[in-house]
Amino acid sequence: MSSPDPTRRAPHDQPFGPWVQTTLADGWDPEPEAPHPAVAGAARAAAAHRAGLLAALPGRAVVVPSGSAPVRANDTVFGFRPASAYTWLTGDQAEGAVLLLAPDGTATLYLPPTAGPGTLTYVTDRREGALWVGGIPSAATTAQQLEVQVKPRTELAADLAGVPHPRVLGGIETGLGEGDPELARTLDRLRAVKDDWEVDRLAEACAATARGFADVVAELPGLLAAGGRRGERWLEGTFWRRARLEGNDVGYSSIVAAGSNGTSLHWAPVDGDVRPGQLLLADMGVETTSLYTADVTRTFPVDGTWTPVQRRVHDAVREAHLAGIAEVRAGNQFLAAHHAAQWVLADHLHRWGLIAHTADDALHPDLHRPGAGAHRRYTLHSTSHLLGLDVHDCARLDGDEYLSTVLQPGHCLTVEPGLYFQVNDRTVPDELRGIAVRLEDDLVVTDGAARVLSDALPLDADGLSAWMADAQADAQAGARAGAQPRGV
Ligand code: GLY
Ligand code: MN
Ligand code: MN
């Protein structure tokens, strides 16, 4: 690979004359060393992950690229987020990097070129110039932090020429198309079962998420007093600001949906007003600097007071949620939580007169029977998915394997039943139309009862109201004392 022309430029850039080119490259001290982003324990966890992969797929080298930032337009890109398997195997988060894992366990990271002080490119190149990009750890820092061999990416092609039949991870994140499907499936099969270090990272993400939720509910009284216009955006921003202030990000676009907007499962506009009397469905998760993400939903009245019908729907979803959680244990099928939660929802729907068939009929495994799936008009989505570095983790497992998973300690998954009554559904009585309730927690399977990682947030209607009041009182007390925003 040849070096970029140090004077290459975007159409809106001014050209560099010969005199300035000769002066710009000189006069620089070395840059201050940038820290590596790996969190404590990442290198050891990654080494164990590599050993697990080679045990599962021995005999051939493995190539896993980190990928590159998706293009937004022309030379502007969206924020970079490495392919999860790359970070899982390395602890690294560099863009444009490639892991070569030899069958004997030798791990080499090939890092993209960075032009440092002493070169014209340092000053002029928006992609490779360290002065433009900022915060790139040196190869030596990466090697020392991650306990792997590090080489320039320019040497990858030559090194690969001597490697017989390497398995390459493809996929959208890596930018490499199809790749080796057996490698992709094996990685997801291994990644589905988390070690203790990973569970700790998910617990951190859930704790950070709870702090973001507290900020959101603390702002509701002020938001309502100000009229609540585009309040969903304000609250989405509040959650994001908390995540960013703590050095984190969000693991997916926050779903912040007031009133009937919650009946759109992935309410994307997030631009609605927030008005007294509405429920707010907030599905939000912090992705920490380790890149593990939470995925948590609570639904609560924006003014803290439940109407009887809101409470009735919430109580039903909570009952389904608890029934689902009770089925998350080692030896049970992945789908056991789904069936338990959906049975409870179907039973309520039957007793409320929305579906004529009983819960047993609605949940009957013979999908050709009349009434089979009758509840699905109002429950809409599955109850669980795997969770980890990706919010919908391990999605390269094919559907049969995913759904027939037998849970074992270390599996991390959500339980997230919901009821959704569309405003335009003629089968729904007026009092229920526009009501949407979802409850979502993040769990890890253990030897005993599942551990609920997101249990800092209450589940029951009264508990939610009390939690809102507490968060609002805390925020007020902080404001009276002239404190910084909490946690800063
Ligand atoms: N936030 C997306 C989901 O709950 O699956
Ligand atoms: Mn989820
Ligand atoms: Mn969610």
C-alpha cells in the first residue's frame, strides 16, 4: 500500500504552496501519548476468548477485521464502532484494524497507518494525520495494553500470503461481504455465553442506564410545566447527555414514546409532545466504554399518577414479565420465558374480552388451529433476545439454533413483554386505545435463579411512582444546593 499524497484534499480545501509544505512538516515534538480505550481486564478476557475460538475451530488461521465507519456522505462518516467480534477477541477498538489469529494462538493486530509529527501528512490529511484525528494510541501502547503483537496494516497482505486457507469474518460491520459462515456462527455461539468479566460489564451498563433513567424522570415536572413541546426529544437528549457525560454512548437509538406513540414498537421520530395524563414508554440502554450495552424499558405516567386503565394494563404486563423471568434458568429452553409471558398476556386479553380464545388455545403449538396466535395482534414481538456487545447479540446464529438454545450459566438475555393497543384498531375498546406498556430487563443465567442486572429500576406501578418522586426530589435538592448535575 502506498502512502497517501500529503497534499490530497477535499474540494473545499485550499491548496498548499511549496513553501508552506516545507515548513509545516518541521518543528513538532512527539504528541502526548494517547491512552488505549481498553477497560481493565479486557486483555485477559480477550485472550480467553481467542483460546475458546481456537479450541472450537482448530487448525486454520482466523482473520477478523474491525471494520470502518459507515459513510454518511462524501468524506463525512458516522461515528465508528468496531465489529463486536473484533473487540471480543482483542479488547481493541481501532478503526481499520485486522486481527490475524494463528492456529498456534499467536495473535497479531495489523493497525492502519497514522502519520505522526515530522511528516506533512500529520498536518494535512484528515484520515491519517494524527493531528486531525486525535486520540489514537501508539502501536507500542496497544501492544503493551493488549499483550499482542502489533504490526502496520501495510504488512498484512504479505503475511497472509503465507497463511493457507484462513477463515475470514465477513459481514456489514467488517465491510467484507460474505466471509466464512462457520466462523461467524461459531463466534456468535461462543459470544452468547458470557464470562464473569463480561457479566460485570453488562452490570455496569445497566447501572449507567438506571442513572440515565433517573435523569429523565427528574426532568418531567419541569418539562410538563414548560408545556412539553417536543418533550420526547428533550428526554432522549437527557438520557444521551448522561451517557456521554460518563464517557459512554447509547447501544441503540433510544425509543422515547409518549402516549400512543408507544404503540409504534420502534417509534423512530421521537419528536412528540409530552402531556399530563400520558404514559411514557422509554426503551433506552447505555453502551459503556467496554462496548457492552444494556437494553431496558420502563413505562410510567409522566405526571406520576396512574389512571385505573393504565394501571390495569401495566399490572398485566408486570405479571407476564415476572412469569417470564421465573423461566430464565439453566436447563430451560430460551423460549420458556417467552411462552410463560405470552400465556399471561393472552389470559388477560381473554379475560378482558379482546380475544375469544383461551390462553391455551392462543398459545397452542399447532399454528393451524383456529385461535392459535390470537394474542399476537396486541403483543406483537418476541419476549427475549440475547444481549451483550450488541443489543440484538449473536444474530448470526440461524433461527433454529437461536430459538432452540438451552440456557446455561452465562447466557445473557432480555425479558420484555408488552401490550400495545393501536388507536385505529376496531377490535379494541375506546378506553384501551393508544395505550402501550412494555417492561424490559436484562438477565444473566446462573446456577440458581436468574440475576436481573437491571433491577435498580422498579417494576410495579406504585414503585415506579415512588422512584419518580425520589429522583425528582434528589434533583431538586441538588439544584437547591447549587450542585453540578448529578455524577459530574
Ligand atoms: N430496544 C430494542 C429491543 O428492545 O429489542
Ligand atoms: Mn430488547
Ligand atoms: Mn429495548
